Amino acid sequence: MSSLIVVFDTNVLLPLLVGSTRRAKGLRQAWQNQQFELFVTPQMLMEVKRVLTYPQVQHNYGLTLTEVETIIDILKGRARLLLGLYTDVTAILVDLSDNVFLAASMESGADYLVTQDAHLLNLKYYHGTQIISLAQFAQLLGIE
């Protein structure tokens, strides 16, 4: 079976990269075992870095600014970096930052966009990409 092509929204990238739950550990193992390929764009990396520097996020995950840089470096090294060609996606108007994930899904030809964001989940599909929750993705991989 070829591995799934996925794009993770920031709200599911954080648990994948720094979470300590059973689900987070299972997802990291599945990623390491190449059960899925994670695709990112430069715009996504900027969004993730922006969110990781929020004081509340740093407090919740116990992150320093140095650790934030390390996380971004890990993401750059392990994920498949796209060029970020689709810059005019505006499917979500209430939160424009959500559109970078839809753009990445289009560019990568993703099987799944994994998110906890209601604006994205309500779309269900976007240009051939199924939009699912983190719990649904974990079930799909047999983690839960």
C-alpha cells in the first residue's frame, strides 16, 4: 500500500510534533513508519511558527523559542516541502489563515486534510481532498 498524502492544519501539527498523548505518539510512529506522507508549504511553516510563538501555546506545550525553531527545522526536514504555488485560495473567509491548508491540499493532491477547525471540517471535501478530524485520521491508521 502506498502511503497516504496528507496535510495537517496547525491545530493537529502541534500534537503530532510535541504532543505526549497516546494518540500523538501513535501518529508520530505512523509517520516514522511512512504510513502517511506529510506535505507542507512555506506559508504553512510561517503559520505554524506564528502559532507556536503564542505565549499560551508555548505555556501549554512548555516550549522555548529555541524549541520552536527546532520544531520548525524537524518539520522542514521530515515533511515534504512544496513550493506554495497556490496563493489566492479564499474558500474560508471568516479565517483567512485556514486557506493555506486548502492551498497545500490542492498543490500536493492530498488524500486528506486533517484538522480540528470547524470551518474546514464543514467543507468535507476540497478539490478532491477529504477533510477529516484528527480522531478520524487516527482511526483510519488504526491508532484508535
